[in-house]
Amino acid sequence: MSQESIVTPDILLEFLEAAFHQILYYRKIYPDSIYSRRKLYGIGIYVSEHPDLNEYLKNVLNSLRELLKDDISCVKAVQMTFFNKERIPIEKFVFDILDLKASDKEADPYFLKTEEALRTICLKISTTESYLKPLPENSTFRVNFLTFESSHIGLSENANFADFPWIVDDSDIELKNQQLLPLKTIKTDCLNLQMYAIEDKLSKLNINSSNKKETCAIATTSKLKN
């Protein structure tokens, strides 16, 4: 990709894709055997080779790309939430998008500062298993976007996502015994982002450190008032 064609949403989407794979690898929601190791931001990261999982993540990222194409500021947060077999939320990784704007190539012409910041977050993700309790067997996950109602309507009416519908998450189910794990806040010329994890240790029951059964995931959005 040429320097001229790189825009801020591309940088964010590339990072989120890497972060999703890293989180799923280090939280052991799938067997280690489905991952291969690749290089990004000058470090080795784990990337899934499972076609169904990769298709799901691709659809999530394509949906996010569609939202950002219409309004670069319409997505306020991206969340990856894990549930136990009773469908109780037990852990959540949150990407708060504090500011997303057109990149200033004069200030950072090769995006080196941004790459360094994103590399730091990926390294932080690799340490989470030292601080978070293991996920229970048969855990599942889903991805949420926090966006505006008008943006959700536009996405739900987009024919490109007829086979990957998004629903509004009105459940308001939060983790009960929240413990916050701050990961990293970055601020560059094009991206201001805060990442943290939340867990409910008391709800992480029947923990099994062996490989988990294959999980399912659904796509949802949460809405803000315009």
C-alpha cells in the first residue's frame, strides 16, 4: 500500500484486526494449533488460520470500515466481550476511540510514531494472561460497536451485509464484579485511543486450562443518541 493511499481508518482497522487475533490467542478461546505467527509493527503476532473465525472477523472489520467511510467520528468504541456457558459476561476488552482524524503526513510522514504506539499495545495484549484469570471452558465471545442510531440504521439497511446482520444490543448486561486492567492509552497525530480490559473474577467458574471447544460469536451494535 502506498503512503498516499493510507488513511486513518485503514490504520485503525489493521490494528484492530491484529488485536482481535492477539486477544483470542492469549485468552485461549481456540486451540493454539489454528494460529500461525506473522510479523507486524516489527514484532511477531499470532494470526488465526481458521476460515470460519477469519470470515467472522473480516465481516466485523468490513462493517466498521463502512461506518467510518460515512462518518469518521461515528464509532466511539469497539468491544470484544467474553461470556461463560450461562451467557453471563465475564470479561471485556474495550477500545475507546477518543479521536480519529485525517493523518498529518508532515508531522509523521511514515507513520512511525503511530506504528510504535500500536506495537506497544500489541505487546501489552501479550501480557494479559498474567493478570486475567483464565476463561471457563465453553466460553463464547461477541463484538460490539458503540455508535449512533442513525449509523446503525444505515448499516442494517446496507445490502452488502444482508448475510451478516447487525442487531442493537439493548440488554444492558454489565459485568457484575468489575476489575479494571488498564492496558495502554496512545495519542498520535491521527489516532487517540484508550484500551483496557475488565473482568468479573467471581463469575469465571469451572475453569479448565486445556484447549476450549470452538466458540460462536454474534455481531451487535450499541447505540448513542444523535
